[in-house]
Amino acid sequence: MESREYKDDLRKLILDMAHKEIENHASTKGAQKYFEGNVDKVIDNNIKNMIKGRSYDSMYPMIIKKGTYQDNVMAIAKIIKREDIFKSKNELVKFARYLDINVNLKNSYSQILKKISKHIYINRNIYSKKYILYKRGGNEYVLEPEKLKNELIESYRSKTREDMKSIAKLLNLNVDEGEGAEDIRKKVINYIIKEKLGKKGK
């Protein structure tokens, strides 16, 4: 089982981020209830995808996160060099590209390593916020709260859109493929208001 402290901290962080993004939404209470009921599922799916995915999908963020705790560039370089995969210059170049660092392939292994380590050190405040260390059982995972938040909101919007589409269908309203949940909701409300006003006028 994951540590309760880690789980609660991550859940709270994602929920706070999601709530802030939709605080001006028409149905905030419904969104909040959905978020709280589905945040664990989003976290679990990300961990499953990480386990099933390519090794460097989980390794790169872990190295970056560990790098944010270091006091200097040399300490970060040591963390990178400890990984067997980075014995190869080509793999080091791939890591640099993952970090959006321009490297000259003619540069030596040491030069590329220094460039990567310096980049992580300079950006450690940004990376420390971007990545969160999450413990589950005896394993550690590095997750991205921003990504989790976006997935949670997107799943809510998708569900809401499908719900609104179902209501529109019952009312025989045409819905365009490009319309979002809020557009369909307005269309449904306008239709209901017109129907009520029409009945009152009779």
C-alpha cells in the first residue's frame, strides 16, 4: 500500500489545481464531486502506464527529480552516470533532447553530461514543482501533477459532454461534433426556457 501521507498530499494538490481551473464553471459542485471520485483512478492509470511503458518514460523524470535535491552540477552528473543506460553517448543525447537541450553530436560525452547536469541544476526550482515523488509499497514513482490535473479535467469534460448529448438527444436537439459540454448545456437550457415560455403563453 502507498503511504497515506504521500497519497493525501498528491490528491489534495491535484484537486486544488483542478478546482482552480473550473472555479468559474457553471456546475462547480458537480465537477468537484466528479474530481474527488475519480482522482485516485487517474493516479492509478498513470502508474500502470508508467509500468507498462518504455523504461526511460519513468527513468528520465526520476533522474530529473533526484537532480532537484542536489547542491551542485557535479552531484547531478554523478546521478546520471550511475545509470547503466547512460554509459552510451547516444542515450545521453536522447536524454538531452527529452529536456529540449540543443546538443552538438560532435561534443564529447563529458561535455553533453555537463550541459544536461547544468540545465537540471539551473531549472531545479521549476522541475521540483513539475515532478512529485510518489511512494507506493516499496516502489517510488515520479508523477506530473499538471498532467494528472489535465487528464482529470478532460475526463470530466468528456463525461459531461456525453451526458449533455444524451439530454439533447431526448429533446431532439441537433448537436454538432465540435460543440463542447457548456455549449450543449446552454442549448438545452435555452430550449427548456422556450418550451416553458411557450406553454405559459397558451
